Amino acid sequence: MTATADTTGRPARRNSGGTDRRTARRPPPALVLPAVVAAGLFVLPLIGLLGRTPWRALPSLVADDTVTDALRLSLLTSFAAAAASIVLGVPLAWLLSRVEFWGKGLLRALVTLPMVLPPVVGGAALLFAIGRRGLVGEPLYEATGLVLPFSAAGVIVANTFVAMPFLVVTVEGALDGVDRRYEAAAASLGGGPLTVFRRVTLPMIAPSLRAGAVLAWARALGEFGATVTFAGNLAGRTQTLPLAVFVALESDRDAAIAISLVLVAISLVVLVALRDRWWTRP
Amino acid sequence: MNPSTGIGQPAPEGATAPPTGAGPGLRADLAVERRGFSLRLPLRIEPGTTAALLGPNGAGKSTTVEVLAGLLPLDGGRIELDGRILDDPDRGIFVPPDRRNIGIVFQDYLLFDHLSVLDNISFGPTARRAGSFPPSARRSRRQRAEATAHRWIEALDLGGLEHRRPSELSGGQAQRVAMARALAAAPDLLLLDEPLAALDISTRNELRRAMVDHLALFDGPRLLITHEPAEAFLLADELYVVEAGHLVQRGTPEEIRRRPSTPYVAALTGTNFLTGFNRDGAITIDRANGADRDGVVATGFVLTTSDTRTGPVRAGIDPRAVSLHARRPEGSPRNTWQTEIDWLEPLGETTRIRLGPPLPLLVDITPAAAEALHLAPGLPIWAAVKATEVTVHPA
């Protein structure tokens, strides 16, 4: 063996077995033990779920109309909320990062509020604001006949409300970190502010934008409190997968487990599909 | 003059703003006040000529770049380019960066790494023409931009690198891409901010020579910002030496070399600058000399000059005017003395040498001459300077 013991941080020479001698050092138990507990917290519930799954009845449970309706609605509303978060949230993040205006600190606090607020409270607040009798909702209804609560559109609004802060916070942080001199270079080449944003700033923050969009989508998929308060729990219209699970837990435990598994599957598919693109850091 | 000229909304693409009668090129009087720092700098650059702004860190070089680029407004004075006013606080005129038409080669190039070399270079042509074409003409606009980019790729010898990412380029290649990107935008002024500072020494020497040709590709006014005298002296037609926000001296490289106005300029340009007392053409050099911090002159060292005034003087000796000889040189009225090589440094076109006692001087000779004399630190050598090469100013 020619490998040298190396504690200096230099890459150690590899021996014939291909083992890196640096990995031979044991990680400290003070870090490993809490990490194992933490990992258990994430793994055990999934095992619990799988252990109670009625595998044989699963296909028929999942094929139930209530479940497929909820699945379709969940996919539609979560992706719509993620899209709305991008379309509205990126400009908002840009404004918070790049423009000085009065009340900016307060606005930033309000934007992040839904991350802290119990979603039920958010849903209620939405109802007071854009419900049919709400501050903005009433004139909106009288002018256009549009009613947001208790509709699929209402679900999207509620989802966007809770999900967009994740995107705004992520993207604003990325915008703050952009080297502004690149934008100056683009401007010196004749690029107007919008061209610079589109062709330089946006590509530079693309990884954070993707991460923010996935966070927002994930948050929207799991949304419960604001949705049930603002959009109700109407099977086939506003009942998303999390609401369906909640209802099923009261009546049919096997159905609840089946729907939960569907949620787990969708989440894993999306996270794994994106993993190679940006989840892993170099 | 028409006060509305050059205001925030410039004339439509293709049309040039009405001239103010001041003529082509850059005419700028920069005045900037910042906390504890003020910049006062007049700049006049004719088309087809290169001016260099030479100064140490903190002289105001970056501030100059910022005000010209439009990243920082002037507090006073004005910037006029080809008769178009870009900044004039008195008249409330400020043209934003994207409408100034100033091509900039940045110190660390700032190439867009999410774009290929080709897309970096066609960024300017695409952006400049944006808005003047209807969407149906987008395709032809893009094609035209790429045709422009290809011309510059060829001019700067970047063929074969079109589809590389900037991060995959060598330092010298990246520098040329930055140059091509700036020039492809068809600027009215080319601004080079320490364009070679990011390169290692051998690449820098190589590119410094290539820069002469690269600069000739642009027929507008050029401004080179640098702290590197060798760069400024090689590339510039006119030098602006700045210190602490103020113009210390302005002139051709030759004028500045021969007549540095302060010890600072002398040290900066590598000119030998000595103080002493002239008595009818014989200057007794002071033992301590300001420009020469690490050398002490031997007591009573006398330089002969053709200038016969009497009194305290400043004497300048161009490093190129000092000749070195293996044996004691014969002939014409000149100063000769024996000394030794303190150190020597190859600077590409020349080799710079510092002599040891009795008179610490900087000497520039050709690498071939250095080779022929087998020059090395510690080598005993004879130095000679003609009396006419010792320029004298009253102290």
C-alpha cells in the first residue's frame, strides 16, 4: 500500500482497493446521533404508511371517482399556483430587490407573512378581502359576476397565497446576489432594462428560480388550511388530495392511506425528476 | 446650441442627434464629488486616437469609468460624445447607460457565461437594433446580428470558439471576446478598463502587442484606463496622469517621459527623476531623492548637463537614454561611471534594469542588448548618459 495518511485536506492517494483514506476517519457521534434521529423522523412515517397499505384493494381505491377528481384538481391547482407564483412573484421579487420605495420593509414582511401565519387565518383573510361580500370581492362580483370562493379558481388563489412567498424569498435572495456589473455590461451594449432583465438577470438566477418554483409547487400541492377556509371542500370542485385524505380519515381509513400514497408518489416523482438537474450541488 | 439635444430620448435609430457644433470625438469635463473624494478631469479624445488614463489605485480611474458609462451621474461639468451630450447636470441632461453607445472592455471582462461566445458578441447588435424591427423581422435581425458578430470573430481571430462558453476560454481568448463584444455593438467610444490586468505576465506581454492592432480596428476615440505604465506608453497617443482625482500631467508619452512634472509621474513612468544643484552644467545630485525610495546616491555624484543655469534643479533621464557597456566607453562629452546591475526585469519589448550605486537609475534596453552583454544581477558594468539627455527644470 502506498497510500499516505492525510489530515491536511489534500486529496489522499488512493490505494489499490480504491478506498479514500480520508473516509476512514469516523464521523463524530455527537453529529451522527441527532442526524440519525432526524432521518428517522422522515423515514418512519413513510414506513408506517406503507405498512398499513391495503395493497390488494389499492387499485380500486385509487380509481375511485373522488380520488381521481381530487388528483386532477390537485395537479391543476398546484401547477397553476406555481405558474402564477412565477408570473407575479418574479416581478415582485425584482421590485423588492432593485427598487427603493417607501414602505418596502413592511411590504417584504407582509409577503413573508403567509409562511408564518396559520393557513386557516390566511384563508379567512382572503374571504374577507376577495370573498363575495369582501372588500374587493363585492365590487368585483357586481362588475363581472365573478365569484372566487368555493371554485377551482379560489383553490388556485388560496394555493398561490401560501406558495408564492417561497418563490419570492428565494428569487429575491438570488437577485440580491447577482453581480450587478454584468447588468451594467449588458446595458453598455445597448440593452434596455427589460432586455437586460430577460437576457442577463433571469438566466443568472435560473437555478434559484427553479428551486423557488419547485418549493412553491410543493407547498401548493400540500395546501390544506387556506383552501378549506376560502374554497371549501366540495368533492369534484374544490376538494384537493389533502382535503380528500382528511375526509376519508373520518370514514374510510384504507381510502385515506391510498390517497396519501398517491400524494407521496407525485411528490417523489417530481423531486426525483428534478434531482439531477439542480437538486444535487456540485 | 440647442438645449434639448441629447436628452433622455435620443433620436431614432440610424439618425444621429443634431450636433452642438463641438465636433467629433470625446469632449468631457468630469466633476464628481463623493464622500471625501473629488474628481476633476478634462478629457479630449479625437477619433482614431487612443488616450490613456494612468494613475495608481484611488486616483479616480474607476469613477471615470462609472461616469462615462452612465453608472454614476456627474456633479458638474459635462460629457459630450460626437457632439451628443450624454451628461450635463447644469442642463439636467442625463443619458442612461443603454443609450450612450459606449463600448466597454471591463477589467474582468464580465462575459455572460450562460451565452456562447457567438451570442456574447452578437448581444450588442441584437440589443441595439431591438425595437426598430417588427416581430416579423426578428429572424432577419438575428441573422444580421450574427453576421456582424462573425465579422468580429474573424477580425479578432476567434474562429472555432463560437460555440464555447466563456468559462471554457483561456484568459487571452476571453480578453479578445470582450473586445469583440464591445466592438460589435458599433460604439461611438471604446473604453478599456484595465483590459490586461486579469492576465498572467506572459499572456499580458503577448496581448499588449496584439492590442495595438486590435485598437486600430476601431476608428472612433479610445480611452484606456490603466495603472500599468508599459501599457499606457505602448498603446496611447496621449497620456493623462491622474493622482487623487486630479490631472497631474497630460501629454504624449514622449513628452511625459522626458519632462515628468512631479516625482510621482517620474516614478510612475519609470523615468529617472533626480534633484540636485546645478553649477554651470555640473549637477551635484542630492543624496536623498524623492522618486528613488530604495536607493541612496553617493555623496558628491556629479552629472554633466548641457543646461548651464545655476541653482537647485530637477533632472530627468529617460531610461532609454542610458547606455550600458562592458568596458569604459570612449568619446563625446558624456557622463560615464562604473556600477553594477541591481536587478533586471523583462517587459516584453524592453528589458528594464536598475543600476546599483553610485547612482540608482532605471535603464531600458532591448532584450537583444541585454543578451549580448550577458546582463545579470551583480554584474559590474559601465553606464553612460549624454549631457544632452539630462533634461533640467528649475526646482
